[in-house]
Amino acid sequence: MSDTNKKLKYAVIKWAMSTQRIFRSHISSPPNYTVKCVETSCPGKVHGHVPKYDIHWVVTNVVPHNCVRKNLLVNHPNLASTLIAQLMYT
């Protein structure tokens, strides 16, 4: 996994935490990364990829959530210790 892929994943996790949504990885391969909302009826999704002949990740598709939040999350399931460390030391 390249450093830019990690940055994209961290950005998606930060976005999910700020919107209080939970997602699951749908496609995770070297050129593509797609996450979807855990609610099966919700179309919420984010897709990013590396375009041909390029080295930078681009987010090309963001579908907004239409699911209703039941309550505020205290412990976000997508939060990783590496992201916490990065946020503390940057």
C-alpha cells in the first residue's frame, strides 16, 4: 500500500467520524478504494482511484447518505490507533 492510499483512507475515516456515519470497505485494491454505508438501504458511498498514467489518488464519486442516525456515536468503529497517533503528532 502506498502512502497516498493511506492518506485517502485516513481522509475517509475523518469524514465518517465528522458525519457520525459508519462505513465498510467495499473494494480495496491497489488502484481502487470504495467504501459504503453499513446500512443496507442507504446508498452512501465514496469511491477513489488512481487515474491511468498518474500517481495521485482522486475521489471521483461521493453519494450522500439518506439513512437516519439513531444516536450519536461515542466510540466510532472505524477509528484506528494509527489515525489517532497521526492526529496527535501533526
